[in-house]
Amino acid sequence: MKLENGFEMKRKLVFLDTRILILWITVYLCLFVSSIESKSFFIHSSVVNGKKKIVATEVNSTASSFGNTRPKTAAEPKSGKFEIPLSSADQEWLGSLLYHPNESDIRLRKEYRQLSEKERGDLNVAFNLLKNDTSVSLNKYDLLANIHARSSANANAHQGPNFMGWHRVFLLMMENALRQKVKTVTIPYWDVTLDEAMDKPYSSIIWSPDFIGSGDGVIKKGAFGHWQTQFGYGNLMRFLGGQGKLMSKENPKKFNIEEIHNDVHVWIGGQMKTIEIAAFDPIFYPLHSFTDCIWTEFREQQKAKGIDPTSDYPEFYGRPTHSPFAPMSLGSVMVIDGISDIWNQYVHYTPRPFCNETYNGCNSLYMKCDISKRKCISKSRSEVEIENQSSKLKKDDEVPTDLVNSGFKNSVSFSKESDSEMLYISNRQLIKRSAVVNYRHFTKLSENSIAAHKVVTITTISDVYQFYSYLTDSHTDLINLLLFLIYLNQFHFKQEHY
């Protein structure tokens, strides 16, 4: 009997321990579920005390990289450092930016390379006027960029369906701020696909002092040269192509727009790679103008198919901060407001550059039509530089119009130079030096060599040697004639035939 009672007591104790364990598990699960209502966790494997375990790490508790949800190290800055207190002047100015255009304030956003020189200059001036306006905390440019740095932006603007709406409102706030400085400015869109189609996207004209600045380290020249980033991040810098990738023309049709946009941030590198400080780089805004352009095109397609984009919000939206009636942390704007038409009703985008065998819609000195790919692509910095040098020569030098009009039927004498100065130019050097040659350096052309040739057509090196038989034996005459044809923009080597 005692054995039975002892066994029964032990059984009851085990049962009690089990109930206590279940109770603790229930409490823990309740607390865990409660915590994930306001926080997001990344479930991953990790080595803890020498053993591999499955752990949950809170996301967005520290500064994070786009497209990178790995656990953060202690060396990385905490998001709290970006939560600067806002003064009354800060709040008043930020509040003044929360308005949408009306019928008398229509905005036309162009592709970055389609801006005129004046439009591009005005944009750069407006950015710098904001950067130098210290009437608010930090300065006006950085104060607004800091909104994207705050933890509320991470929760409201990323990893969910509010991504497009939040950034549409934020983009408009920056455009409104720029227009306080230069009232005609709009934020152009950077069609990333024009660079992705290049053999060397990092050589694009976009990454030049005349546009957004260099991409190979600290930006030292141009409108954004030596810009400083707040919170101890130092000089504005980029490291193109180290990681990530650019969007292709096909990407937005197949993939999550936020994810492929993340890849572009990472591809640019520098400040753009880190969520909290990405908006401190001015390229942030043309990139987001492009994603907004894609979204605008998508919404137009929805309307054409009878779908109302102002009510098309997913039933399962993930984070509570992406629920339709959650605050956007941009004034009193709610998530559902972001998908309304009020923000873009008077904001229009020029058609994205397109070309094929029969149509050229590139419409820019900084683009060209690649027929083989049936698309417009960006010109490289070197291409534009050569064209600019050639154009400058035409403006600075007086062209001998009598020779041009006569079609080379009469000989013309130029200032006499020694043959030795011309003979050192080989064909390969000629290609590199052609844009900086001045016609005043030409020697006298041989009257016999060109008198019988009214029209000269040379497109490849082989044409040069074929034409050589019509000239005199003087090598100098050949070089002089080629230089002059290049100067008149009637001669271009096809590099692939060299």
C-alpha cells in the first residue's frame, strides 16, 4: 500500500510539474506573440556557445543594409542615434512640405539625362541651397533625409505593401522642399535600365561631376563634391558594382519592386547601402522617382483593366505598421492615403526612353539607341567627353567654309608646320587625339591628291588604306587629310574594325 501511495504521489508531482511547464510555455508564447505585434524577427541558424542553434533576431533594431537581414554586430550604429529631437522650427518646416500639387502646380518629371543643362543646374543649386540652410536642426536637406533614418520609417516604409505609398509622399516632400529654393525644379527619374544595358554600367555619364558625381569612392567634384553626412558617417561616397545589381527592363514585370530596388542601393554602395543613411545621398531621390514612375505605369494598367488602384490593398499586409489605417509617421497621413490619387494627380512622367529599328525615342545627347538590343542605353563619360571636345573645337575655330562648300575640289593652304610634328601621329594615336586636333596645325594639302575627289567617304581603317592610293607618296598628306575630315565631323573610325 505504501508503495502504491508513493507511486501515486510521484505521479501527481510529475503531472503538476508538467502543468507548470505547460503554463510557463503558454505565458512565454503569449509574451512572444505580443512582442512580434510591434517587432519583426529574422529566424536563422547561428552558432551559440559552439553549437548550431535556431535563433530569432529582431530586425531593424540597428542600422541595416538593404536586402541584408543578417544579425547586426555591436560595431554597427544603433537606430536610436538617428532619433534626434525635433524643435518647433523643425516641425513647422516639415509640416509645410506635406502638400500635394494642384491644377496650377503641375509637375513634369523627366529622365535625368533628358534634363536641359539649365534644368540640371537648377536642381543642383536647389539641393545645395537646402544643404546650406541651417535655419533648422542639422540643415534642411539632412533634416528631411533624417526622416527616412528614423525607426518609424523602417517600420512604415520597408518590407511591406506600404513601401510605394510611403516613398511617394516622402519624395514629394523633398520635391516641395527643393521648390522652396528654386520654384521650377522637379525631381527627375533615373531609369536604371538604361545603365544596366551597358557593357560597363559604372562608366555611365550619370556618374560624372556634371550629373550626380563619381562612383569610385569619396565624391570630390561637381555639385555634391565633399558633401558631409550626419551622425559621423563622413564624406559622401559610393562604390559602384561591388555588390548588388541594377534593374533590367524585364525585372519590374516579374519581381517585387522593393527587392529589386534594394539591389540598386547595394550596387551603388557607400551611404546608399545602409537604410538609415541612404537618403543623405542625392541619388536616392532620382532612384525613387524611377520606382514611382514604374508604379504610376502599373496603376495606369490597373485602371485600363477595370481595377481601382486606390482601393487595391492586400488583405494580408504583414506588419501592423503596414495596415491600411496605420499612421505613416509623416504628419497625419495614413497608409491608405498613400495609395490615393491625390499625391500624383498633377505629377506626370515623360515616357521612358525607347527605340528600335524604326523609332528613336532616346531624345537626349547623353543616350544612344542600341539597335542590337532594341533599347536606349546611356552614353559613357568618355563618349560624352570626346563629343564635347569635338563640339568645342567647332565653336572655337573658324571653319574654312570655302573648302567645305567646294567638296574638296580646290586645294587650300593652311599655316605651315614642320613635317616632323605630324609624322609621329600613328593611326592608333589618331583615334585618341582626333577630338583635340586644331586645323591650324595642318600643313599645305597636296593639290594633286584631292583635286579629282569631290566626295570622300571613309568609315573604316581599310577605307583609309584604299584611299591612300589616290594620294601622293607623302605620309604627311594622308595624316593631314584624315585630321581635317575628322575636324569637319565627316570621318569616324568604327572601332570594331580597327
